[in-house]
Amino acid sequence: MLKSMTAYASLEKTEQGLTVGIEFRTYNSRFLDIALRLPSGYNGLEERIKSLINAYLVRGRAEVRIWVKDASATAGAFEVDMDKAKAYLAAAHSLSAHLSVPGELTLPLLLAVPGIIQKAENSEAAEHHWPFLEQCLRQAVAIIDQMRRQEGGHIGEDFARRLEWMESQLKQIESAADGMLDHHRDKLMTRIETLVKGALPLDPLRIAQEAAIIADRSDISEEIVRAKSHIAQFRAIMQGEEPAGRKLNFLLQEFNREFNTMGSKVGQAELAHIIVAVKAEIEKLREQVQNLE
């Protein structure tokens, strides 16, 4: 199954005065990496959230930001950091005494100090909100999964066109390879005739034997068979249920190896040009495969 690793989802839902917002992004990555930004007091839900995401994603980086607004009567509770307030007050008095700076520290000034009064963390509230939060999170992950499948489908269509073209080029290579013996015999004959310039009689049987030896060294039939097999495997992996990215990447490495071998064996310019074009297409496939889960 082809799934892209890039997707985006955003939703906000409200139920009985509780609003949950989720922003979900996924990117390319070799491994699964989940980065969460949770509201204060909700860190206890982190493992549950990651476990839920793990059920849908196999590879890629996921960045998830969650925010919660509770309109209930208990939601507006605040707490005072008394230690910080005392320390700030003591520092202010010390500063006033040492520098002989008169002045009074009033309550409004003290309240303006960051961190002295802050929203109370309530892990019990987070636990109480979990069922609705889980529902919202499942919806967001489902949207992400659908987008990844949809984009994977587009990539699959592109793959199908490229594989079909590569198959047509492979047929041309195979057809040209069938005449390789005649090609080497004619080439050898021309070279010998150029060297001896009619001074010595040519032995057709000997030339045929030498041409056969050269043709055997240049034989690419095994590489052609394996390349055909790789195309069939590629299509099978695309249609399978398992994540395809890593398998296809490995298969393309094998594919490239076959055409490298072909390129080193063939001596015909026409075949060499076809092989170079196919290798360029393999590289394009590899670039696309990097986007797949």
C-alpha cells in the first residue's frame, strides 16, 4: 500500500462546554518520530496519545499540537506561586535598601510578575476530558491517514506510468540483445579485415568462435530476466497491504544494479543510450519513494 508521509489536518470541536483543538502535521523521516505540544496538566496523557498515533503511522515525523478550552465553573481556577512572590518581594526590598531607592511594591505590580499567578494544573480534569479528546484525536488521525493514502494513490499512478515506459525500454533492449552475436561477429570481421588488409585469408569458423566468446561475455539475458522480475515485484508491493516505502527503495537499488551491469556489458551506442535513460527514470522513482511510508 502506498502512503505519502506528508499530510496536514486541523480540527476544533466543542461538547458540553469543552472545546478541543488539534493541529496535526506529518513529514518525511526514516523513522517514526512524534512531537507533542500539550496543554498544561495534560502531560499524563502523552503515552496514550502516542500509542493512538502509533496505530496509524509507521514512518515519518508527526508534529501534533493540542489545545483545550473548558467553559465549566471549575475551569478558571488559578494558583499562586507563593515562594516566587516572597522571593520577588525580598529582592525588591533588598534593592531598595542597598540603593536607597524609596518606593512601595503594590499588589498590582506584584501580580504583573510572570509566573506568580498562573492557571492551575488539573490532571484530574485532563483525565475527565480524555474520552472527548480521544474522539477528536481519532478524527484528526483518520483525516491524516486519508490524506496520506490519497497522495500515495497519486504517486502510485505516476509509478505505473514510469514502470510501463521502463518495460517498453526493456523490450527494446531485449530485442537488440538477441542480435548481439551477429553484431559482434560483424564487428570482429571488420576489425580483422582492417588489420590484415587482405594479406591473410580469414577463417569464418574461427571468427564465429571468437565472436561467440565475446557475445557470451556481453550477454545480458540474466540481467533482463531479473529486471523484469523487479518490475513485477514493484507492482506487487504497490498493491500489497504493508507499508511499501522501504521495500521499494531496496528494490530500486537492485534495479539500478542490473542496469549498471547491462551498461558495462553492452557495446552498442543505441543500447547504451536506452540504459542511461532507464537509469535516469530509476532515479526519479527513488526520489518519489523517499516520500512514502
